[in-house]
Amino acid sequence: MSDILVKIHRAAPYGMITLRGDLSSTALQKAATDAAGVAFPETGMCVFEGKSGLSWMSPDELLVLMPHDQIQSTLAQIEKALNSTHFLAADVSDARAMFTITGPHWRDVLAKLTPADVHPDSFQQGHFRRTRLAQVPVAFWQSSADTVTLICFRSVADYVEGLLVNAGRAKSNADYF
Amino acid sequence: MSTRLARDGRFLNKSKAIKFTFNGKQLRGFEGDTLASALLANGQTLVGRSFKYHRPRGVVASGAEEPNALVNLGAEGRFEPNARATTTEVFEGLKAASQNHWPSLDFDVGAINARLARFLPAGFYYKMFIHPRPFWKYIYEPFIRQSAGLGKAPKARDADTYDHFYAHVDILIIGGGVAGLAAALTAGKSGARVLVIEQTAHWGGRAPVDGGTIDGLDPDEWVKKTLQALEKMKNIILGARMMGTGIYDHGYVLGYERLTDHTPDQDGPRHRLWRIRAKQIVTATGAIERPLSFAGNDVPGVMLASAIRDYVVNYAVSPGDRTVIVTNNDDAYRTALALKDAGLEVPAVVDARPEGGGALMQQVKDRGVRVLTGKGIAGVSGGKQVQGVKICAQAGEGAVLEEIPCDAVAMSGGWSPVVHLWSHCGGKLLWDQEKAHFHPDIGRAPTGADGEPFVIPAGAANGSMSLANVLAGGVAAGQMAVERAGLKPKRIATPEGDSVTEAPMQPVWMMPQGAGVKLRNKMWLDYQNDVKVSDVQLAAQEGFESVEHTKRYTTLGMATDQGKLSNINGLAVLSNALNADIPQVGTTTFRPPYTPISMGAIAGEARAELFQPIRKTPIHEWHDDNGAYWEPVGHWRRPYCYPRDGESHADAVNREVTNTRENLGLLDASTLGKIVVKGPDAGEFLDMLYTNMISTLKPGRCRYGLMCSENGFLIDDGVVARIDDDTFLCHTTTGGADRIHAHMEEWLQTEWWDWKVWTVNLTEQYAQIAVVGPNARKVLEKLGGMDVSKDTLPFMAWADGQIGGIDVRVYRISFSGELSYEIAVRAGQGRALWDALVEAGQEFGVMPYGTEALHVMRAEKGFIMIGDETDGTVIPQDLGLHWAISKKKDDYLGKRAHERSHMVDPDRWQLVGLETIDGSVIPDGAYAVAGGTNENGQRNVQGRVTSTYYSPTLKRGIAMGLVHNGPDRMGERLEFPKIDGTSVFAKIVDPVFYDKEGAKQDV
Amino acid sequence: MLILTCPYCGVAADETELTPGGEAHLTRETVGADDAAFEGYLFKRENPKGVHFERWRHAYGCGKWFHAARCTVTLEVFGTYPAQTTEPPKDIRDKITAKRPGWSWRDFG
């Protein structure tokens, strides 16, 4: 019998751009939605279509997600659109690692490591939660019915993978959710 | 002697025998036994020795409150001391050993202390071990250390795993007795998210043992039915073997789940620490029976009446053929009935109340049991086992009226609600004169973030003592919790409890009430710590009026049980001695944990490779493959050096330094902080952050800058590159990246929020490789792709381009004094560039170098290092960095502080170089001594070493240090005493030892 | 173990997701300030038994600094509000007045 409760997969490099600016400005909203091809996210939320998306990071920060080969073109597009405004767009793709945790018990695995409430009443598809996973900062969102996607800093990717694999041992399932 | 009964026990599976050992002797129990019940079933009434007098100790209780039956469990990686036998479920192969005795449990030399009891009164240790002072270290402390402690500390690494679980619920119900279950049913019906936890393996609490009916059903049947209903509700989670450990601020609760203690062969975590956030908490934690204070109440075989009932009913254990019951209330009569039902003898019930009890007493009398009213126990015969009791008048002084032979004594001094969890977070208590106990003061509950109460007591924990009240209280608590959690309660029919009406109890704090000192000397309050009635009275007499002081002075209520049995009795004795009311004296503070929890559970997953995050650069693996000796720098691991076969670390460092100075060195500098600062106000912002002027920097150029706190002290340094008019890239120290980014954000968000500046921490986006040495340019030119000549890319300039086909940004900055290029590359390409440089560099003598070689080279150049030359009290002026402090700027962080009198004091120690006379290396942290001594008789000091290394370049020890008037004392000799008593002497020199003109880096 | 709701992202954050930042509403003193004023800015802090205003950063979340009005005795939280202000907002002060009549803190009350 397998000892793996959920499938933990370290994703291939993914395109990510940090966009800092006035999120209430229509110019920025337009630049972001044009670049990602999705609607503008509300506070604490994310919007995805396929591999592209926008995540609300803070009142003045968005994370633009895209396929890895579109980083430069997307960055150029944003730079061009916001040229005359006060903003900062930076490629952070290599600064991050991305994991998917797949299986009906993904909430049980996350709940061992994060103080965030991941109960289905509190955390659903569309939510983008920045929080703590054991001792490091992470963000995660539910990417499908039985998958949660999590990003962390690249330097601690091995630590995060270790945490997830350890928490994902079938024999330690809390089976709470 | 205690033994197993032929009948069934509620918790026992008699078809499944289990073998275990106690002190090496193999014994048999059944599935469902606790270690305590199994030991009693095997006639093992003596289970341990007390802390101070090494008195024989037997099982007293049947649950978490047990003070005596503490054992060492398991061995090696699964060894655990101080485990309570009463909460340890037996399993096949369990190994237990008794504690605190030598050479054996039966014959213990330490028991001599008991003979000396009159010389070991309360506060003995404080009184005895003070004088003469010198005795403390060599005689008293070793003696105390040898005799201190009950169990042994484990030596082996814990073989089990542990984890944590964060649960967020509307309502947490602590306690799975009938009150908790009634509350759960009520809360569950409303649709609230509910978690119900029960510290034992069994639901239903005491009700099934104590009798009565619920909705006309036997309590066992009702519990089973209710559990089935609860299990069907998706919004309810039931957690058995999970103790409510503590209630903290804002509805935070720790739950301690014991997953595999009873099945140690099962894979998976042993304990799970639940970190629960609840909107409302119901504490249905029950009540604990109190012992009675009579002489000899600690002899093995004297037990709580309720515990004896539990052993008979739940575990089919007889405490002995003949049990005398002594009580001040009706409840203990239930024990008499249980014993009679089991076919055992009850020679007498000794009831301290002159009128005796009510209906329960009548039932007992009807069974032919002799009931003595207005009587007490004047003494217990027997040493390691009860042999009989001496009867006296409760009202008198203890004249023996008769002796009754017996094997066990069941005592009941009344019941105390378990108010611990209610009290942890500030819940207050009320004294109930009639029931003689503290119960929660509902009007003064713990309050949460909204200022409203968040804890609701229910059942016996709330002072309800009849089944009907317990159930009604449970339902009411459930309703109230639902309402307060902001949900709509659904009405449910309150389960109807029916039990015998009880006559009032009568407080009995001493038996008999007029006992003389001889008897009081043998009345144990705290069994674990050997505190007697006489000790508490002595403490009061000596002026320890506060209950908290009395606790510390006498040790009453200390150690693993924290006085669950003894506190109220002790408090009553203290109150009497002080001639004060009990509520006036008050209780000691209830603090978590309710009972001790494992260290492993607290650590959770944070052990071994998950103990803390280790940050790895994109080139980490190469370093590992190439023999790097690692140095932790913050959470990062950086290569200290790369020792080759047979090389010491010092040899490796010297080789790396020499090779870098003569040929070509590569350093993984990826850990350096890289923060982008952009916006129309970015220049002004950085002028505030750095002590020097940054806004005048030209795009394409780099400048070294210093940062100070508002206190004026240096907090970081690094090179700033101007990318374009609006954009800067700030390099920070390795340890400073997150801190300095947070520092920038703090000032932007909280002080200058109208400034147009954005920051992004790009530290991890890039790998950074320092290509250093006379051959640095050659290797880059060989790889090709961009012009790295002095003309195009001079010292302190940067340029974007390609090296070997990889997009890079190259900074001409040097921390070694050599020709140096720091090359930033996307992290994903970092390893590829490193590999390319290693390969292309072969013909130029390339070698990687580590952090120690970096340190040696920067010290040779007189460059300061944050954390070496600075320690949070050093200002740039101390380090001769006046040139990096702008005089043109009106303001910068730390500027006002630099004007303070202490900062401009000419007596501040200042940075100099130190050259040892004999060429040796000054020890790290050494102080330069001056004439005379200070008030402690220590030699005065006039400076200290901040960095000290062997310089393979100069072939001698070099150092930097802060010295009084240092820069004015060039050439003077200083003495640095070493710990071996000798001294090393050094000459004050310029801190720049190597290439003072900077010719080598600017080529 | 407090829970404070971040006024920027609305997350009810666990204390372990936050970092504390000491007293709120300090006025920065700098060049030109006399020694007493500068000492006050650097070192003098309120230590009230009761109503207090503090700085917190949602460090493991949106990264924003915010202020919290809190009772140091009961840990009741009267409200949280963005850091870009020099004084507590009126609605929070009114709420405190309703719950702790007669309160005062530095110049506020």
C-alpha cells in the first residue's frame, strides 16, 4: 500500500511577474488584464484561465502568471502600457518554486502546516491566500476540485517539498476535512 | 490484596489477553486495561515511591489526576518518564518500571528520609542549604541533584514522529462526558462547525459508572445512541484520546491527541498537537474527587471512592476483599453499592456527617452494610498495604473507638469541578459554601477579541452534581455557544436525567477535626511531593500567607500533577491556619498544560532535516558535489571552503586566497540581497536610507553605501547600482536582504507614504557569481559576448550583456581588492554560467573560494563586515568611514543620532589594523588590556579585536579592532591576554594591509 | 495568541503571521530636535494598562503595516486601521469611548 496521501509535484518553471502600482488605477487594471487575459482579481482573490492569471498580493501588488516562454513579451507589454505612470514590474519567475498538491486530502495536508483556515467553507476556488507554511512564507490557491497550487521562494523549495511529503504520508492522515 | 474479578468490565475485552512487564516481571492484562488497572489486577498495589520521603505509594485515582502511579515506560528511543499508569493503555509488550527508588521498589534506602521526617519540614531545603555558602557548590547542590526528580531523563533520540494540525471551528467542546455530548448534540443540530474532544479513549465520562437513567435509558445506552447521532453529522468531528491542554487568548486552544501510545507498532505520528481556533469553547471537563485528610491516608490501598468504583465497574478489578468507605457526602455510597454488586465486602461506611446521608445511605444499609455516622478515621494500619483502619469520633481528637480490619479504603472528601481550562485565559471562580468547591463565575468569563465571553462551562465542571442538571447544563451551553458564535440555535429536547437525590455534604478538611500534631504529621495533602497538613500549617505560622508563596515554600501542588487532588484541601488547611475564608485566600494560578504533554508534540514536524528551513542557492548542488564545507549564514548554507584530499580547512582557505590573488577565484555570491527601488522619489528615498549621497549616482555606475538605524548604529552596507533615472538596485548583506527590504517598506508605508517609490526584493531571482583575480577578465573574454574591458566597463560601473550566450548583468565591484566582476544571472541560469566559468577557467587556474577566503581577503583590504566590525553599537564614524557620510544632506536615518554627545565622544573606540609582533593570530574576540583594574578586579581594557585571520598573502596574523584613540596611536604595542594565561602583543597599524592604493582592483 | 484582522487584505491573521512593531503614532524627530525630544522619539514608550495603539505588520501575508487599537489587559481589539494616518480614526475612538469611558492615551481620548 502506498504511503502517499496526496501527489506532490514540483512544477516546471512558471512565468511570474510582480507588478507594483496603484491597483485602483484603470490604466494599471487594463494593463494587467490585457497582459494576463483574465479579469481583474478582487482583494484576496485570483483569476485564472489556463496557464495565465492574476493574483491579488497586496493593495499595491499583483502577481501576473503566465507560461514561462511568455515572460519577456508580457513584461514588455506591461512596460509599454504603463510607460508614463509610476509602477514597477519585475520578473520573479526564477525567485519562486511552485508545487501542486493533488488528491482529496490536500486540505488535511495543508492544515498540518499553515495557520490559515483551509476549511471548504472558508477557502475555495478563487481565493488566494498568502500565509505561512511551517517556518516560511507561501501563497496558495485551489486550482481544481482536488488540487491546490502553492508557491514559495526558490531557496526553500527543498524544505517546502520536505514539509509537504512529510505531512502527506498516508499514515499520518488526520482525515479532518 | 487487589485482584481481577470474574465478572466483565465495561472497558475490558476479556477474550484478548495482553502480556506486559513491570520492573521486569511479566504480567497479564486484558485489552482495554490501563496500566493501573492491570497492575491492580495483578495484586501490584505498591507502584512507586514518593519524592521526598520515598514513602510507598499505590494507585489513588483512575484518571489524569493520579499523583502516585508514575512510571518509566518503554526503552531507548521510546523511553518516557513520569507516565501516569492510570492514563496509559496497556498493549502487548509494554514495559514499565517504577521510579524514585533504590535499590528496589520493595526495599528503598531513601525511605530513611521518612524516619527523618521531623527534620525535613516545609521549607527544609531553603532553611538547610543556605549556610555555609561554600557548601552550596560542592555538597548541597550535588546532593539535591542526586535526589531531585522522579523519572529519569531520556537519553536516546526520540524514535517516534509527531505532527501538528490547525483546526478552525465555530464551537469546540472539551470533554466527552454526557454534558459534553449533550452540548455537542445541540451545537451540531445548528449546523455549526463543531469539534468535540475527549481525553480518554471512552465517551460518556462518569455517568455510566455512577448510574441513573437518561431519557429512561441506561447512561451507556444513551451515550451509544448519542454518539451514533453525532457521527452522522458532517459538521461534527469527534476526537477521542485528545486532551484540551490549554485555552489561550482569542479562542486559541491546544489539543493533545495521543494517536499510537496504545498501539506503538502502528505506523504514523505518535502524538498530534492540535492548534485550534474556536469562536466559542464549552468546557465540559468534569470534576475530580478530593481525598480526605486522615492519618495514614497515603498507605497503598487507600484510594478515591470513585476510582475504586471505576476499577470495579470498568476494569473488573477488586481493590481488596474488604473495603472500608470513608466519606463526607452521599456519592461515596455508590462505591459501596458497586462493591456489593461485585460480591465484595464493605465492613463499614464511615460517614463524618453526624446525621449521615440520604437515600443512597439507606440503599447501602438495606444491603446489610454497617454505617457509622459522625465518625472518622484516626489511623491506617499497614505499611505497604492497608491492613485496617482505626475509627474515631470526627468531632474529637482521635481516640480510637475500634479497629476494623480491611484491605482497602475508599475515601471521598467531595468533588471539585475541573476549572483549569476555564481559568487559563482569565475565567474567574466562585466559592460554593454548600458544596465546598470552586466553580466558574459565569459573569466573569474569559473574553475574546470582541470583548465578549468565549468560554462556557457545562456539567460537573460548572458545579452541577446531579445527572439532570449536568444534561440540562450541557444543552444550555450548546445553545449559548451557537448563539454567541453568531449562528441560529435549533431547539432540541433536553435529555432527561434521573438520579437519586443526595443529602448535603459536609466539608471535612481534617479527620478528626481536633487531630493533634502527631496525627497531622501523617495526613498527606500532596502525595507526589510529600506535603502534609502539618507542613501547610507550619508555612502559615512562618508567615507564608499567600497561597502562591505557600505553594513554593511547601511544594504543595507542584510537579507533574500540579495538585489536582491536593490544592483545595491544602487551601482549606491554609485558610484555617490563617483564620481566613477560603475564597479570601484564593487558589494558585491555573496554567497550561492541564497535564504534561510530550516535547515531541510541541516540536511537531520541526526536527532533523525539517528542523528549520535551509536556503539553497542555485549553485548549492555543485558546491555539495565538490566537497564544500558548509557554513550556516542565516538560514542559508554557504561554502566556507572546499577542502581537497588531506587538506585542513585552514590549508584550503590559504590555497583559495592565494589562488584568487594570483590566478582566478569564483565565489557564489547569490545570497547577497538585491532590492530594486523605483520611482520618481527613489533617489530622495535612498538618500534618506543611506548615510551617503545616492541620488547623484549616474546611471550605469555603482556606489558603496552605509545604512544606519535611527539610533545611528550601522545596520547594513552594500553597493547601489543606478539602473536608470528612476531605478536603483541596492545590494545588501546576505543576512540583511529580508530585513532591509522590510526596513524600506516600513519607512515607505509608515512615514513617507506620499513618496512615489516601489520596491521589490529580487534576491532570489538572480544567481550572482564573483569572478575574481588577475585572470578574471581573461576568462570572461574567452567566454565572450560583451566588452568587459577597463574602458567600456571601468571599476564601479555595471553593464547588461551576454557572457557565453547567457544574459547577464555585470558589476565591476570588488570585495577582495582584486580585479573583480560580479555577474548577476537569472537563477535558473546560475548553474550553467558557473559551469561555463569553471570549464573556461581551467587554463587560468580557476578555483572556487568560500566565505572564509572572502573574509581573509576583505580583512587584508581593511574592508569592514557587518556583524564583525559592527555589533549594534558601532557607528560609521567609529570605523573611519567618515567619507561615506554625506555632509551635504539635511537628513538621513541616523543623522540626528550621530549628533548625540555619546556619538561624538572622542573617547569612542575606533578602527585600526593590528599586526602581531610574533606573526601569530590573535584569538577571536580578544581584548586589549590597559593599566589598573575595574571595580570587579578585572584588568581595564582599551580595545577589542573585531576580525582576526591568518593572512596567507602577508604570511602573518592580521586583525582589525576597535581601540581607544586608535588612529592616533599608530605603532603602539597592545597586549591581548589569551585564555591560556599568556598574551599576544600587536602593533597598531593602518587597517589596509594590502594594496592600499587600490591599484589591483582598478585595472 | 492574538488574531488581528489586516485592514488591507481582510485576512483574520494569526499572531504567527504577523510581526509586532511597537507603539503607533510616533512622530519622527530628526535634525534640529533637542535632546529631550529626540530621546522621547527613540526611547520613551507608553506602557498602559488598558487601551493601547500598536503597529503590526502582516509579514506572512500582504506585507502591509497597520495599526491595532487593543486593550492590554483583556486583549480586546477595538479595531485595526491602515498605518497611513497620524491619529486613530474617529469610529475606533468612539468605539473605545463606548467600551472604556474616560480612556485616554497620549493626546487622544
